[in-house]
Amino acid sequence: MAEGGPIVCLVHDLTDAADTETIAPPRTRLRGDVIGALVAALLVAAAFVVPRLATPEFRATLYAAAAPLYAGWLPHVGWGTGPAIVLVVAVVAWGPTLAQRLAWPKLLASAWLTALAWTFALVMVDGWQRGFVARLADGHEYLSEVDGVTDIPAMLRGFSDRILDFQPDSWTTHVSGHPPGALLFFVSLDRIGLGGSTWAGLACVLIGTSAVVAVAVALRALGAEDRARAALPFLALAPAAIWIGVSADAMFAGVTAWAVALLALATRPGRHYASAVAAGVLFGCGMYLNYGLSLMALPALAVLIAGKTLRPLLPAILGALLVVAAFTLAGFWWFDGYHLVVERYYQGIASERPYAYWFWANLAATVCALGLATAAALHRTLVPSVVRGRDPAALLALAGVCAILAADLSGLSKAETERIWLPFDLWVLVATAFLPRATARFWLAVQGIGTLAIIHLLLTIW
């Protein structure tokens, strides 16, 4: 008898059975996909319809003309319409096949280029000036404050003093609502000669779309390359690209995605220290870009569970503490900023936006960024065999869901969550890896058509 013969055969049989379950699932599981997508579609429909049936006074308190999305109704086409349609057709036709066949480096490069092309095509539906340049140049955005920062150390020391509203020198809405790292990023671009909204937008798009690669790298590092390959077409064609192309939150998503990827690499033997410290530094940077990104601790925890090791934890904490120490020594204390931001939050329109509507409408907006394919796939991450096996893709997808629910329950995210939750959305999108290959093209088409409908019917603000 060959060494380990019957055991090896049994393992192979179980593996084949698991693969068969993914490729050709039972009819009941396919029904679960459809039910998940229908429930999500009904949630979105309800979130759009309820404000239209409500009183004008209620609608006025939403501060979103096309609630649940922060947008206005404006059916239109643009220069990006044709390329966007071509990309949908191409990814549906060839995406799943190429994702399985291409060598890993070529696959990552192809996925990133596809995500870039998809994002720019959607931007150009609204036009270069209106859809790209003008968004980050808005008076409430970061760039409006860049020219006023003539002394970076002084800016950091006095940052908290300018958070509250109704002062002569109050920061604009987005600057006050974030730690100083966000403003510092755009000031740094300006200092190296890349000032203005065009360079700022390009930087955000490049970093944001690179998250597609980071997610795949994380999954492969955790031993789930098959899941990464299955999810990549959906990540590259994500509806979230609508907001990746127009907001600084795309940059936040890219930074934290690479933090998770580096942490995943650190779970591999012999590579943990440098990668873990680098992951911690990026997690720390994330906390100083957006207060809510402290919730990225949940995907980080998922990585450690999937990697079955705590080895990277201490060096990662060290890396994060280096960032905390740098900002603290420069004069900004994170907790002071956070408490002041909560107060500033209720000085503005958030005090009027009704939590009773936005609590569930936020989730509808998130469905618009994730797509119905993601909603269809989520129940598959809870299959007992997947849970027992600590499948990395399932753990990361569920961590993203938990982060979204925690942010929603906080009441500090009422509206605009289609962009604010981008750093969490990217991990929820990983759930699409569990869709059977036989239906992948159908769900990719659903994703593409849904995205095209949103970008052509609405004019998004961010």
C-alpha cells in the first residue's frame, strides 16, 4: 500500500466534493442566491420609494435629493458610456475564464487595469470637469484648505481647535470631519508639485483601485488563491467604482486594504516581522485618515483567525503605535479630535437627518455600491462547512459586514455611506468568490447593468 494511500484518497474525495459544491451547488442554494438578491433589491427600492411617498418636510430633512444615494436625478449619457458598456461585455464574456487561466502576476495587473478603466469610464459618463475635477475642488472638500496650510507643524498642533463649527477659522466640512492625516495627504501632494484637483483625483483613483490587487494578495497569502481568482472579476467591475472615482474615501480604502494584505503576508512563516510592522503603520495611517477606520480592526482580526497565528500581532501594534506617537508628538491627540468631531457632527445637518430612515437606508446605499451579486452570495459565507473550515474569504467578507453594521449602529453615518464605507465594502465583495462558476457571468452582468443604471440615471455628488 502506498504511504497514506486511503487517507490521501479520502482527502482528495472531500476536496473534490467541496469543489463540486461550489461549481454545481444544490438547487436550494441557487434559490438562496436569488432570494438574497431579491431582498437586497427590495431594500433599495423601498429606500428610493419611501421618501417619495413622505411629506415634503420629511424629504427636506434627508438632505439627499435621490435618497438613499447622495445624488440628484439626472438621466444622461456621456463620453464614458460606450467604453463602460464595452467593459461590462468584455468582463462578462472573458473575465471568469481569464481569472482562472492567467498567471498570477498577469492576473493582478489585468485586474488593476480593468478596475482603472472601469472607474475612469464611469467618471467620464459625467464628464471630466463635472465628474472628476470639480468633485474634489468642492468648497467643502480638502483641497479648499490646502493653500491655507503654510506651516504643517502649526496645522497639526492647532487642528483640534478648528474642528467645531461657527468659528471664524473653522475647518470646512470634510476637513473637520476627519483626523489631520487626510488633509496632510493633499498638502503633501501639493508640496511635491502635484497640486490641484486633477492630481488629487488621480492619486485617489490609483490608490483606491489598487485595493483590488490588495484584496487578492491577502486571500492568496491566506491560502485562498482559488477564492481570489473567483472574486477578481467582481472586484474589478464593482459598482463601488462610481465613488472610487470621485472621493478621497477611495484613497482611504486603498491604504487600509494594503494594511490587511500586508498583515495576511505576515501570517506566512519567515515573513512576519517586516510585513507586520508595515501593516501596522498603514493601519495607523488609516486611523488618522478617518476616525471610522478604527473598525478595520475587524478585518485584521479575521486575517489572524484565518492565518491561525497571533505572531504578527505585536509587530503590527508596534507599527501602529509609531504613527500614533508621531501625530501625538506633533500636537494632535486622536481622542480629542474624535470627541470634537462627534460634537461637530451634530452641529450640522446630521442633527436633522432622521436616524429612523437612514439606519436602514444606509444599507440600501451600500447595496448600490456592492451590487446584487454580493447580496446573492453572502448567505454562502455562512454555510456550515465554510464556517467550520475558517475559509479566509468568508471570514473577511463577514468582517466587512460586521464593520458596516457597527458603523451603522453608531448613528455617526447618516447618508453618503456609498462612499464612506468603501474601505469595508471591498471586503464584503469577496463574498462573490462563493458564487458557482456556472452563474458567474450572469451575476457579473447584473453587477454591470446595475452600475450603468445608477451612473446614467443619477448625478452623484461625490
